[in-house]
Amino acid sequence: MESIIIFDGVCNFCNASVDFIMKRDKQKRFKFTANQNEAGKEILSKENIDTEDVGTIYLLDEGKLYKESTAALRIARHLTFPWNLAYGFVVVPRFLRDPVYQLIARNRYKWFGKKDSCRLPSPEEAARFI
């Protein structure tokens, strides 16, 4: 089953995360779209999420939308070993996981920088972006 990752297309950390996921997603389960793109905005608006809120990663998986640490862990579950072991952290309650995620999200531009425009996939990556 194919899943869609919605990420901040101008965030350097988010783009590096997309590269990381693509290299470790051997089954090519994940498709990607920036939340600034029409496809990302359409998915988020259907879920009644503010399309201007770019402060988190979203995962649309089997018709359900996940965000923050839950999205990150559910993505990790499908990556190659040893990264799939990170899914074990799902046993940690969200009220403990999400503040760590939110700290990184709030500071991502300051710590990692941002681009002026959304990432453009390479020709090899194009089939994995919507």
C-alpha cells in the first residue's frame, strides 16, 4: 500500500529527511508532496487542517492522517534495518514524544536553514512526488 508524506518543502531539515527516507524505503511505499504544493494543500484541507501550518510532517497512511512524532515513527517502521527499530518508541506516550518533536520543528529554520522555494525532485525522484 502506498502512503503519502506531506512535508515542509522549503525546510532544509525536512528535505534532508525526505532524502533519508527515499534511500531507506526499498519498497518505494512512500510518495511525497510539500505542504506548499496543491496536492499537499488538498490533502490537508480535506482533513480540516490549516494549509498554512507547515510546522509538522504529515503521513497519510491507509486513509488516516498522522502528524508529528506519530507520523515520523510510522514512517520509520517501513524503513530498512536498523531505522525500522525506531518504531519501538511508539510505546512512549505522545504527550512525551510530541514536545521533543515540536522543539525541533519550532527551531528547524534556525538550526538547519530554509530555501526560498520548494524542493524540485530530480528526474530519478520525480515518480515518487505528487
